[in-house]
Amino acid sequence: MPDSLKPYSLEAEAARLRGKYAHLSGLPLLEALVGNELQGQIMLSSSFGAESAVLLDLVAQVDVTIPVIFLDTRRLFGETLRYQKTLTDHFGLEDVRIVHPEDGDLMRLDPDDMLFNSDPDKCCGIRKVKPLDNIMKKMGNLGFNAWITGRKHFQSTTRSALSVIEADANFIKINPLADWSSDDIKQAFLEKNLPPHPLVADGFKSIGCMPCTTRVAEGADVRSGRWAGRDKTECGIHLSRSVSIPAIS
Ligand code: SF4
């Protein structure tokens, strides 16, 4: 990274990295960035959902000490909480950071745990976006300016044009599986004998909070089981972030 990288130059930095590495994906991309170009400045967010084991496996092959941010919204399936422990042990991840919503926000704005029904955007705001903003701000202050996500083109039409390297307001975002197909993911599970999320066998293909996740019909968008019956397609954590990340020095 250049010495004087500032938030407004992140898009230029993303373009520079794309010029060098956009032809890569998966493990070679992670080896180039986690193991070299962005070493010590990059973290990972994982939902420990249906496909998460594939990305965690690749990252763990490069660096098991990379910070892994796991957002526990307090509305997750018990299976997901147990799966997080299973995968952490399986891959030997050394730095999983579990983030929760603030108790005060939950008591004040969602005392009966029904905000998902009346105002899902506000519910995601206090349970996902705000806690993630807070941890990202802390990580940014520690010098972490790049973020690996597990988003993929095939998951939904809203993700079909995703680049492997992009920038939002405050982070370089790396999407090593962007061009992976559903079959690639299945093949990776088979080849590496990765532990499956326990709900996958029950028809869940994209797994988030319990009240907002349903089974997915065969052939439908993988993420169509999230907020089914509503216009909502994203929780907001991958929209442009509001936190202020200092320059890298
Ligand atoms: S996914 Fe549903 S329950 Fe979870 S934070 Fe968003 S609206 Fe609330």
C-alpha cells in the first residue's frame, strides 16, 4: 500500500490491485494479498453460513492468525453458533472476534424481538450494521484497511457484477470467490471434506437470522430465502460504510 493512502484514494488503490491481481481468484488471490501485498492489514468477515467453510479453508491455508469477524445478531440459529465453533476448531483459526449488538439498543428499540417484522431495515441496523461499523472502526484504527468477503456472482442478481477487488468508502474489499459457481463450492466441500452447516441438508442454502431465513426452492436464487416476501435483499453491511478509517502509514 502507498504510504499516504487516504479514504478518498481507496478506489485508485483498488484499481491498482485489480491491475495486478484481477486475473486471480480463490487461493492464488489470497496468497498474493493476505500472504504478501496486504499482509497484516486485512481481515475477514464470515457468517459461518452454508458456504462459509470454503473461504475459511482457503484463508486458513494462508494465515490462521487473520482476524475473522463473526457477527452474532442474537437472532441466529443455534446450529450456526455451534457451527462457528466447529469450523474454528477444524481450521485452527486463532483470532475469531465475535461481535454483538449493544444491549441498550436491543432493550430500547427491540424489547420484544419483533423489530424484524415491523421494520427489518432498522432491525438490521442495530443488530448488524451498527455493531459491524463499530468493530470496523476499531480495526481501522489498528491498521486493518482491507476486508475479505465471501460474496459470489451466482448468489443473486444484485451480486452478479461483483469485482474480485473493489473499494467502498473506507475499505478495500476482496471477494476471492466472486467468480466461483455453485458447483465450484460443492466441489470444494467434497475435495476437502469440509464440515457442512447442519441446516444445509434441511434445504437452507443461505443462512442468516432465524426469523428472516427460509428454505430455497430448487433453481431459485440462493439468497431468495433471505427476507422472503419482502423487497429487502441485503442487510446493509456491504453497502458503503460510514466509519472513518485513518490513512495507512
Ligand atoms: S436479518 Fe432479520 S432478524 Fe437479523 S438483523 Fe436483519 S431483520 Fe433483524
